[in-house]
Amino acid sequence: MVKAIRGATTVLNNTSDEIVNETKKLLEEIIEKNNLREDDVISIIFTVTQDLTAEFPAVAARKIGLSNVALMCMNEIDVPNSLEKCIRVMMHVNAENYNNDFKHIYLNNSKVLRPDL
């Protein structure tokens, strides 16, 4: 069975270091809070808002050792008045060894996207 875990974070500036560092924090927290192993992760889709162009967030996944995971980066739809400098993640995982609900993680200013969490 495959399930998806969602998450997001924001950066203050459009720099490679900030994009990679904040994405690393997000991925590490998703992995930790959901007790995932690298072999559990099938693929990750990253989206960024139009104002983030300095780096691919997938670089962060490689830096934390997700070397055999399929990764894809895309632009988020440019909706007026939406959250700026936002990186979103959809992580597809093999859920066969899990019987609990997965925890979706929202960091920094992205917490406004899911106030119910």
C-alpha cells in the first residue's frame, strides 16, 4: 500500500543555502516524526512558489542520503495573495509496515496552510 505524506516550509530569502537548509529540516522532521526508513520512501514531489529560483529543493533530499528515491521539482500555481517563498512536499511511502496515521509537517510560515494540524 502506498500513502502520501504532505509538508511545507518557507524561506526568508531566495538563496540556495536557505532553500536547501529549510528543505532538509522539513524532510528530516517528516522522516523522524513518521519513523521512516530510506527504503520506505518511493518518491518525493517538490513544488516551489514562483519567487524561489535559486536552487532545486531536491538537492536537500540527496544531501540527507535519499539517493535511491525518485525526485521531481515543479512550480506551484501563481495564485494572487498566496503564501510567498514556500516549498511544498508530497512524499510517497510504502505503508505496508505502518498501521498508524502519518503526520504531515508544516514549518515556519507554512503553518497557515494547515491550521487544523
